Amino acid sequence: MDFGLVLQTDPPASRVVDLMRRAERNGFTYGWTFDSAVLWQEPFVIYSQILAQTDRLTVGPMVTNPGTRTWEVTASTFATLNDMYGNRTVCGIGRGDSAMRVAGRKPNTLARISEAMKVIRALGRGEETDLGGTPIRLPWVKPGAELPVWMAAYGPKALKMTGEEADGFILQLADLYLTEFMVKAVKDAAVAAGRDPDEVTICVAAPAYVTDDDSPEALAHAREQCRWFGGMVGNHVADLVSRYGEHSAQIPAELTDYIKAREGYDYAHHGRSGNPDTQFVPDEIVDRFCLIGPVEAHIEKLNALRALGVDQFAVYDMHDAQEATIDAYGSKVIPAVNA
């Protein structure tokens, strides 16, 4: 199983780079960041520094979107990084929840994401593609260039499209039941489209907090540090409920029931521990969606995720134990899982 580290690009950028270097030293192979131009610093500038100061780490956004960046510029940026540092980037893409809404726009449609994925992937490989009726290519891209495009998804149409078109699937939660349900939907769609389902890389991303023991006090603190994640996922879930209704056969109740007490969301606290808009998230959801507890609990859940077909676990490291989590994974969790 691969392991990734997910960070926000809060200033100073040097700290983001330092944490990514620490992650590589501890056996992580992917470095991800949020991409929301108003809320955080520009990630692609920081990727260049991460790539320059690491040897093997593959970097990319979790996730960018086709609305705040023009597609040819996105592809050119990735292709430039790959030309400078080897094929060490991955394009995670989605609807643009925070990036679009903070800028006063609606998240992108699936049709727009589909079109953008094709254009960005082709241009990143040096291939010619159609951009709004104009045939274009990046003539300076060298043979052998690669740019995998992984799609973030929850809803039935997005899961289907991921299986049909994306190189990878990003699932932002670590609940075992929902992971099994959604991975199956993606792989079934891949098979129906005539693809080899094993060609779709499965990445589960969620907060991880390693405690010294499983005492009530230790677990309670860890839950408070990770409760923000249920609120972030709740934004996407609320969109699904508005589209499909509160009780839909297409959306598992295990994903939707917990947001009934949700009252709103302020993006000023997006993705941060202590987010006051996420107190509605019950402990049960934190435990299901995240990895919390002593090392043994992490190893057990990661082995269960791998058995469900998960190829990578990406650690959301937004809490008060960033270095400790990276080090615990490097010294104990990753070696045990990949023994």
C-alpha cells in the first residue's frame, strides 16, 4: 500500500515543504495539498520546491477543479513540473467545493469535469486534443511524459464516471462499509466500460491521529482534532441529499443520516481542527470516517482497507500532532502494513 500526506498550503510555505520532506523520509510516496486559491497559498509554486527537495515523492492537488484554472494552463503546469523533475505529479480533480464557492461560483458539473479530464490528460502527455473546437497540443512535451488524472467522487453518477474515465479514484473517508460500496461501484463501471478495473488506482484519504493508548481521554482528544473532517464531507453529502433526496436507494444512509443536524458552514474554518461548524458531527462518524487510536488500531483498519482494494491511504494531517503522526506512521504503521 502506498501512503500519502495531505496538507493545506498555509504560510509559511517552507513548513509545508519541510513536512513533505519528513514524510518522504518516513516512507510516504505521495504528497498532496488542498487547492483553493482564496483560502490558501498557490500549491503549484510550492510543488516545485517539494519536488526539488525530495527524491521520490509524487505530488498533486487533492483536488483541483476545471473552473478556477483554465485547462491548458493546468496541463502546462503539470507538464512543466514533470519535465523538470520526472513524471512525479498526479492531477486530482473534483467539483471544486471550496475553491468555487468562496469565489462566489457554483461547483463544476460532472460534464465539465469529464471534458477537462480528457483535455488535461492528453495535453500533459504531449498529445493533440480539442479545446472548445480548437485543436491544440503542447509541442515542447517530451515523449514518455505521463499525467494520471484521479477523480474525487461520492455520488452514483460521479462514481460511474470515475470508473469509466479516470486513472484513479479519490474517496475522502475511511469508513469500511462505504469504501466497499463505492469501490465496487467504480470497478463495476470500469468493467461495464470495457476497462480493466485494476487500472483504476484506489486512494482513500482521511485524517489519522495516533494516540499513546486507547484511554477515553486520549480518544476524546483525537476525535476533537479530527471532527472537522465530518463537516467537510458533510458539504458534499448535503449536495447529494439536495439532488437525490433524504432517502434514496442510490445513496447509502450510512453516508447521509449524520448531516440532519447540520446548520451551515463557514469556509473560513474549512479543513481545520476546532471548526465551530462541525459540532454536529457525532463521535461515531469521526471513528468511522477517520483513523484514530493507538498504532495497532491504525494497522488493523489499514489492512481492512487494503483487503477492499485500496491502493493508497492519504493522511489528512491537519491537527496538533502533525510531526508525531508522520513519525508514528514511518516507524510503526507503514512497516507493519507493508511487511
